[in-house]
Amino acid sequence: MKKKIALIVVLGMAAVSAFAGGAPWYKWINRYDRTIICAQISPGEAWIQYQGPFMEARCSKPGVPQ
């Protein structure tokens, strides 16, 4: 009985996560050499969020993914 309940809970969580939207992308600029990259999270302490959010990894379509 406990296994069935656990299975139902796990399948329910998997079904809910299937409808989750993607994370937005941002342009990040390096504060030392001014290199600009596109990433979803900060690449490190030397990087400052420059522009965004964007819908895809090229950082060319503005907006938040649905």
C-alpha cells in the first residue's frame, strides 16, 4: 500500500514538472575584460547581469519563456 502511494506521489510530481516553463536567459558582462556571454545563471563573481531576460540561448529574442 505504501509503495502505491509513493508511486502515485512521484508520478504526480513528474506530471506537474512536465508543465514547468523554461528559465530565462540573460547577457552577462565580465567586469574586467568586458566579454559578453549569454547564460541562465551567473558565470561567477566577476560577471554582472547586462541585459535580459531573453527566450533562448542566443539572447536575441527578448521575453520570458512560457
